[in-house]
Amino acid sequence: MGLLSWIVFGGLAGLAAGFLLRDRGGIVYSVIVGIVGAFLGGFIMNLFGQEGVTGWDWRSFGVAVIGALALLGILRLIRGKSRS
């Protein structure tokens, strides 16, 4: 996938994860979370001996969303600890 594809794919995954967790980040935040989440999801899948994000398909989208959900969870833990 090219750079533009990663941005669009990551943005969609980040928006889906933000919607599922009711996160109020903006579009740029969602794109960044989605792209990093896609890499994180791919890394997690590789740990289990599976392929990560391989292209524009539902499986890859699911991996990217799961990675973005994990990243949002980690970010919430970090933000929650810094407030107390």
C-alpha cells in the first residue's frame, strides 16, 4: 500500500476505533491513531504467527481497528495516570 492508502486506511480505522470507544479526538488525531494502530495490530498479529495488515480487505481493516483500539486504551491509561 502506498502512503496515501495508509493515511486513508488508517483514518478509517482510527475513526471506527474512536467511535467504538467514544473518543473525542479530531480527524488528524484519528488518522494518526489509526495508522499507528494498524502497525500495532500488525505487530500483535505477527506475535501470534499471523499476517498483519496486507491490503484493502476486511481482515486487514479488523486488524487495524483492533490495533487502534489497543492504542486508544493505552493512551487513556497514560492520560488517566497523568491527571491524578
